[in-house]
Amino acid sequence: MGHVLLTGATGLLGRYVMRNLLLADTPMAVLVRPSRRNSPEVRVEAAMRSWEEQLGRSLPRPVVLSGNITEPDFGMSADQIKWAAENCDTLLHNAASLSFVSTGPKSEPWRSNVEGTRHVLNFCAEAGIERLFHVSTAYVCGLRHGKVLESELDVGQEFGNPYEESKLQAEQMVRSAEHIKSLTVFRPGIIVGDSVTGMTTTFHNFYAMLQLTYTLNKQRGDADFSGVVPASTVQFNVDGTERKNLVPVDWVGEAMSQIVLNPALHQETYHLTPRVPVTTRLMRDVLEDVVGFYGVDFYGAGQRQKTTDEAVDLFYEHMQVYNSYWRDDPEFDTSNTQRALPHLPCPHVDYQLLSNLSRAAIDRRFSWRDPAVEKAAPVAT
């Protein structure tokens, strides 16, 4: 078996996939762009040392290729392109932009999710890579209702935001690429932290609401005799029954890794979504408990009501980007996932688990730091 080339290796999900495949002795290469402060080698080494601290054991290192999916040939050097073409027979495309807003087709999320996928497919064609694993999202379903099958994609649905539409276009592209002989598509739900440790390196979606609520609650500072802050002036424009498909990152990473490692499971589409979704009412209850307030209620889906509460106005202003996030999710068919992984059910994101994830994020002050690395030795290619 040749090397698996992974994009998005330093992101939250990519870290788990990289760790799992390395633990399984899979030859790996990772495509990583430099940051403002660190080289790709240092970024990967920092992530690997973080895993070693958590696991209490040493891990092998992947080959690090410096590049960016938004550039033709990933902007790699001629030597790196040659090495990848000679050594990689599989590409796992995980890198993506999670932006819910866009200023146009040349900006995010289109630049990464559509043009980036185009560059991935062109690179596969040039390098002779015929096996592709593509990380899509369950939300290519857009604003659909009812049951969404793993076998379905474009049924004329409308979309809640540019992210969903860009991911649908990307999935259409990989499905129409004739030079890809083996295509496996993963469609995760809304990824949250580790179900055991609470670890997360990113703080989007539910975490954005948690962080803003936590900050505003501290600023109000008007706890009553009970020791918590009354918030009866806060009303959410949902009805509490809206379902959201939250999935722990450790489960998504393990499910993907097991499928990658088992050729009998390739060439399918997998909804990586939970057995039981989380409701917006449960999210509200967890926020009240973890942050320390009470009295928030719902007035039903629709336009938000006018208020004279500056904190409420500030909350809605900062959460506008996630307006489409709070709608009710459809029911995601998981027949392929259950058939492939009957021994690996998704951990139930219940009140306790969501509370643990929330407290872990607050304890880490909504930030993540890898161990400091000054210099990383290149892995021999």
C-alpha cells in the first residue's frame, strides 16, 4: 500500500484521522500550509507532540508536504510533486472552509471548498491517484425536510448559507471525476469536542453561542439571591424542539479511519450523524446550568422580537452568522454507516455530555495551544 495523502491534517477532525491512521501503521503524508508563525513541519510536530502527551506514548511521523489546496498543484515544489506522484496512491480530502458568509465566488468558502476540491481532483489526475476519500457534510441537504438518504445529493434543495452550497458543489465535482475509480464520501453532522476528554481546537457553532453567552453573562454581573443571573428578558426565536445533529470528533475520526482501513467498505456514502439529535431546548438548559443564568424562554421560530436589552441585542448581532444554524434538521439516513460499523455507535450527546464539553471549553478559555516547538526535523521521503 502506498501513502495516504491527507489534507486538513492540523484541523480538529484531521488531527484525529492522522493519529488513528498512524497508530494503525498506515504510511501517511500530510499537506499543510505554513501559518504566520510556523512552518508546516513545526505545525505538524506540535500536533503530534500534543497527541503523545495525551496518549503517553510515542507516535510515528507523517511525511510533511508544504502546500495549499487553493493553489494549482497545491503550490508544492517540483520535488514534492514528484515524491507524491511516486508514493501516494490515496488522497483523503478533509481540508475545508467553514465560513457561513461570503463576499463572492472568489472568497471563502468557495475558494477552499470548490476551487480547492478542483485542485485536489487535478492533482489526483496528474499524480495517477485513483482512490479518493472526500469529507463532505450532512448539510449538503440544505433546507430539506423529512428523511435524507445517503444515496441522495442534489434534489433541487435550497440552502441556508454559502457553506452548504459550496460543499454540495464540491461533492458533485468529485462524483463526476472520471479518473477517480474509488470514491468514498463522508458526511459528518456538526462536529463538537471529544466525548471523553472534551478536547476541541476550534470553537464554532454551539461553542460560539456558549462563548458569547458566557462573556455576556459575566458582564451583566447581576446575580440574585440564588447566585445565578436572571435572564427573563432574553427570548430566543426558536420553539425549543429544533433538532441539531451534534457528533463528537473522536467518533467521527474513528468511523472514518476504520472505513479507510477496510477496502470492503470503500465506494459508499456515509452519513456520520447521531442516533438521537440534540434539541435547542436541551442546548438552552445546558447553557443555563454551565454559564449560570435562568429564565430564558422561546417565542417560536421567526424574526427576533424587538427588545430594549442591550445584552440581548449584542447577542443577536454576534450570532447573525449562525442564523441558518438554528433551523430544524431533517432525519439523516445512516443505513450504510450502521451496516459498516455496527460495533461503533455514535456516543449519545445528552445533557451530561454537552455539559462536559461546555465546561471543558470554558476551562480552556475557548482556546487551544499545542506544545511549543522551535524546529522540526523533516521526515525522510
